[in-house]
Amino acid sequence: MKKYIIILLSLVGLPIIAQKPVDKRLNGLDTFVARVLKDWKAPGVTIAVVEKNNVVYTGGFGYRDLEKKLPVTESTLFAIGSCTKAFTASLLGMLAKDGLVDYDKPVRNYLPELKFYNEYLNDHVTLRDMMSHRTGLPRHDNSWYGSNASRMELLRRIEFQEPTEELRAKWQYNNFMFLSQGVVIEKLSGKSWEDNMKEKILNPLGMNQTETHISGMESAQDKSLAYTLIKDSFALLIPYRNIDAIGPAGSINSSAKDMAKWLITWINGGKYMGKEIIPADHVKQAMSIQMAQGSVPNTAENPDVQGFGYGLAWGISSYRSHYRVEHGGGIDGFISSTGFFPNDSIGIFVASCTGGVTSSIRNYIADRMLGLPYRDWEKVVRDPYVKQRFASMMNPKKIDSSQLILNTHPSHPLTDYVGKYINKGYSPMELKMKGQDLVAESNGMTFTMKHKYYDLFEGKLDGKQYEEDESLDFLFSSAKDGSIHTLSLPLQPGLKDIVFTRDEGFTVKTDDLKKYAGEYTLGPQAVSFVIRGNSLFALLPPQPDYELIPTAKDEFKLKIMEGFKVKFKIDESGKASEASFIQPNGVFTAKRK
């Protein structure tokens, strides 16, 4: 990924560029959207509205590039995030029509490479379970987000990701399950998910602007940049992120012009211009509840908006007594909504380049197209994440001093925490020294560490866009020999902290071993360190020669002696001056002769 410069851009006083609707039902849309963008300090939004086989409106409001004042158009590309999932499930629908898959057979019949946390899941999880988020697995998004792991590497992590519920007991959103569906498609078709997308959906629908790779988004002429709110009056330009590996779950970038064609296809039972694109049977099942999500509680503001369940990559709900099929998407500043009303033959797509505005604009359009009484959605509906972010900025969270334990220190010097920590279900977490500070790096992100108490540290993400985000607790624990052994992180709600074990596979070049080699004295005992082949050995006659395995900087473990280590002290000349033998019964230091 190329490097990006973070730019702060003022939104005060910017005129709203808009494409005015022609259909009289949408009179006032431009005024409403202008007000919403201004109130929420959002740069721009793109909209598509369709009815039966017709496009009612496609256009944009505001800017796709604040610095250059470039307007959003009907052709501007926006990341649609999880609205991608319905595309992936539709490809499976095509395979099902051809008799290549059965939604209700164990998925490992088609993809034995996919393994789950236990044998019961291995034997019983089906494609239907995966498409309707009922496998019992929670999100585990910290495993893939920002990772440079390949699609197959991510697939292999699923085996080590613990479920929080029994199979089919509870609806729990999971991006890994849609990644897996993409791999099933690739294996059975012999082509990549991306090629299947182009050949079977994008090209037949004439969605010629739509891209499945971030590289396509970056090279496009008409594309939106992504922003997030910073403080109260600025938008922060944030970089695109390469999520190609998890692509089947959310990597599509599209425009209002193209998404209108996608909506028309669903409204017409899978057909576009009279030609079947998505099998009718899949359309029928996808729009039917496969898993209950639980009802959204009625409120005085929204007495007739209720949520009921989830189909196959679509949410199913009742919207003011109208049957609605909808899915949202969110990735790095972009917030989108794709939905339609099957009984009313109306479809709506809204995407913004920052949060806070998508839901209210979508609902405003729905009310106008359905002829419903006016409701000021700009006041009563807000994207939850942005609402929470606004609240945190206006009312900063106070430090709870009761949770602090004062006057404590880490059990080791900061350098002793340095190393790579491994959990097979997640990306490695690497601890490094940056000047005098301890930092943690994982998935392309850096946490600056601040000591909290004992061996608990707070990790704060580096970057302006994370200023309002809470810190993450890093808890270290020691092995029997006293060395730092594990790192625990609260990465998945509903589970105990995810434990990362320190990687003992630390490598040292043969030439670098020379600084340790030589003769030492440990009281009356003569000690020597010699290099044999590519390894360092400790000689303490009459004991056997001990091969040393590097575990950290200037630190080794004895290959055949569990709990025994040697740590060297390096002097100004760059050579070892001391070698401390760390054993269960104490620490014994040998001095170089």
C-alpha cells in the first residue's frame, strides 16, 4: 500500500454541490441532503433510487474530494463494504442452480480445507448457516482488519477462533464466513472470486464502473476519498485500505449508476432487462428470514420501525408497515446502505464518504417514495457509531482513578517485553522499542504503550483518526523462569482475552553469535560459549554441551532444559561481558575472562 498524508480540511461555509431530482416525489431532497451534510459536517453522498425497471434518480451531493472541491456524481465510486455480501451469496446461488452446491450440506463437503474450532462445527456447519450468520462464531474482525495475510492464510485462522454460541443458537455477524464462501466459489469454479464477479454479475448487468480491488478504486478518475470527523469542525482524510483478502465479505467499490442496476435486478426477481442474472430460487430464499435477529424495541420516535431477521446476505425488516430488504456497509470512512421494498418495487442506495448521514437520507427517500407521513429522520436516526463518536468528542470520558493501582512498576525492563507474540487465529503482535517507548505493531497499525500498573499496559493507536478511540489493555504474564511469556488482549467481546504466546523462533545470524563466544568464569566453574555450525553452545564440564536457542535479543534458552535460559550483557565494545544463567532456583552470572 502506498503511504498517505493525513490532511485536515475545514468544512465551515462550503457550498453544497447537488444534482436536483426530476421526479416530483423527491422534491426537496436536495434541500434535505444539504441540511444533513451541513449539520453532520459530511463531505458528500451519492444516491440511487429505482422503481420497477426504471431509474428514478442517480446523483451526488457535496464533494468527493474536499481539497480540490470535486463534486460527487452518479459515477463516483464509493466503497460499499458489507453490501458486497449479497453479491457473493448470489454467486453461490448460481452454483446451487447448477447442482454444484447444496446450501444444507456441510460446507466441508466442498471445502475440506476449512476447519472450525471443534469437530461438531466441522461436521455440521452449512453454507446456509454461513450466509445467515448463525455458525456461533463472533466477528473476530481484529484478525483480518489491516492484515496483509492472503485469503488462504485468513481461512486457516478460522480453526483457532473460538465460538461464543452453539451452532444456530444466535445470530452473530461474521466476515470470515463470507470470505469462506468466496473460497468455495473459487474452488468449484476454478476461477477467482473477482473473475466470477465480473463474468457472472458485473459484466451481464453492465456495471462497468464497479471495482472489486482497491487498486481499481485508486486508479479510477471519478472516486470519492474517505473522511472521518475530527473534533467538531474538521474532516480528516483517511487512507484507502487494501482488504482484497477478505474481499468476498466487503471489497466492492461501486457508483450510484451501477448500483441502480443491481437494485433493479433484485426488484425483478433476479432478472435484468428480461434476462435472469440471479436464480429466482436464490432470490426467494435470500429475501426470506433464515435466522431471527430479535426485534428492535419500539420507541416514541420510531413506533413502527422493527427488525425481524436475516436472510441470505440481506437483513429483513418491517419499515413503517412495509416489507424491507436491506444491508449496510462500513469500511474506513465509507458508510453505505443498499435496500429495496419487494412489495412496492422500490430500491434505494445511499453511500457517504463519512458517517452520520446515510440512514437519515435513506429513510427520507423511502418515506417520499412510499407516500408516508413526514418524519424528520435527520433528528431521530443517526448512524450509531457516529452518534457515539459525537458524544465522546463533546463529553470526553473522564479517567476513572478508582481503576488505577498507584506506585507500581513493570516486573521487567521495557526491553524484556520486546518480541513477537503469536496466536494462530490472529495476526502476530510484535513489540518493539521506539526510542524510550515500547510500541506494539500488528496489521499495519502501531500502538504506543503506556504503563498502567504491574504488567498491564495501555496501548493507544497512533494516528489522528484514532484520537477519540479508547486504549487497549495489554496484559503480560511470565513463565516459570520469570521471563515474559504471554500477552493477553481483549479483542473479541463475549470471550476471555485472546492469548498470544511469545514466539521462541527468534533468529540470530551466525556472525552475530561471535559477540557471545569466549571463556567465562562462574565462581570456580569455567564456562565457555562456542559456535558450532549455525548454533551457539554452552560448555560447563563435566556436564553435557548445551545447545542454545535464541528467544529474544541477547537471550537464549537451553534446548534440552525446560525453564533454563542464558541472558548476555553487551558492553560498549559490542561484545558480551556477562552471561546470566536464569534457572528455577536462581540467577547465576558468569563474567567474561
